[in-house]
Amino acid sequence: MNQSCKQVIKIAVVGDVHNQWESQDAIALKQLEVDLVLFVGDYGNEAVEVVQAIANLDLPKAAVFGNHDAWYTMTKWGRKHRPYDPEKENWVQQQMDLLGEAHVGYGKRDFPEFGLTVVGSRPFTWGGPDWRDGEFYQKWFGVNSFEESTRRMVEAVESSTENTVIFLGHTGPTGLGEAPEDPCGKDWKPIGGDYGDPDFASAIAQTRALGKQIPLVTFGHMHHNLRHTKTRRRKCVEVGLEGTVYLNAARVNRIEDRNGQKQRNFSLVTLEGDQVSEAKLVWVDPDFRIAEEEILYRQPQAVVEAASMV
């Protein structure tokens, strides 16, 4: 890591929003003193006003779009139920225009002040082993297969200015397990199977082959509350053999009434010396204090100390 860069970086990951974004969220992020904010998508069903509010957030940020962000454009069902005239308006394009360079789907954003680059995976993805919505991806991105999709991500990595890469996606990569409670596991009938993105997994592997460091891969889409059981929740963290932390940040609903208070959640990730030292879920109360926190991952202390000396 460049010694002129900040050595300890506090990252907030905002899970699937689903229309739950308020002015208090921006205040909370500043009170939490985060350095960087990452958004995993699903702001609403082509929710232009929500994206506008997020675009106005005055903090370093990067974002991708989820399947709901093209809800009325991507599928035949959605186009049939579209609440606007596509000859006069284009809500997908409006969302991308609003986020501008903060949108990293099939792209990247360099943060030299932190010594890292955020690279986005395939935007608007639903996940799963099949290449779906091919007409949409051909029209909007000129991509026709998983292989071409992987290439777009790797090209973004190759253009990055930093050696440390954080991957940001809506759906996570394949390879994190096939049980329904795994980070990208299929929890609807028929139960089970890996519903991550294979092109995302290939891009991560090729990025490692380029010699890049990948401390964090974060995403959402698969909600923590499982559809087939109420007795447990989805596993939200997996640690790869290379030390990469895979974090599913989709704790939905992200704003809830808890103990008689409206509280909002964020996943907070601490980076130290190109390693994730801690990841936790926090609930912030109306006074912008942390009311509750859940430690999701903590790096063994010996590894943290060694990393901090790099």
C-alpha cells in the first residue's frame, strides 16, 4: 500500500434499499465517520427519486444497480406493467445519469486517497447459472454471454490505478455454497443450489491472476430472512482461502421499528493494511448513535498486527 494513503479505512456497505432511504441516512453515515460508502443496488422499482437522493450523498461512494432497478425495462412482464411512457421517459437511463461516475457496474472508480479501486460486477443482475435477459444486456451494454460479461469486469480491473481491488456487486459470485442459507444460496422451491453469478466468480479469479489484492467482495440481493424457514437466517459472511471476505449486506428491511424507535442498519467494514480486520452490522437510533451491533467477522489479531506493519 502507498504509504501516503490512509492506513485504516472505514467502509459502510448499504444493503438492498427497496425505497428505504431517508435524509437521516446521510446524517447517520457522517456521524459514523465513514470514509467510503458502497451501495449494492435495488433502490426500488426504477426508483429515480431514491437514486437522486443517494447521488446527492456528499461522501466518497460507489454503487451498482440491482434487478429491481430495471424492473419495468428488463423483462416482458415488467414492460407490460410499466407505469410510464418509454417514448417520453427512460427511468433506467435517468438512474445511471444521476449516479454518474459513482456507478461502477462494468466499470471502476479509483480512490487513490485510500489506495484502492472499487470495481463493479454485472449491473441489474438477478443471479443464477443461466444467461438471462440477453436482449437487455445486448442493448444496454453490448454483452451477450457470461464470457463477455467477465471480460468487461476484467477490463475495468486492468484500467485501475491501484493494486488493491474491492469488488461490488448486486448478486455475489458463485462458489460460496449451494445450501439455501449460504450467501447466494437458493431459498425458494426447489430449495438449494448456488445462485451466484458465474461471470463474477471468473472475474475475481482473473483479477487474482493479475496480482491484485482483493480484501473484500460485497453484494446483496439474497435477503437475510429466508423464505423456507424462520428458525435461522442467511449466512452473510464467507472467508476465502486467499483471505478475501465475502459480505452479503442485504439485511432487509434496512429501516425498522426496533424497541419503539425507528432504526436503520449499515454494514461497517474496517480495512487495515489491505486486509479486512472487522465487519459488523450496526443499527443506528434517531440520535445517530449505534443502538445495537452484530460482529460478522473479526480477523485473528496476529494477522491484523502483521498486516498493519506492511
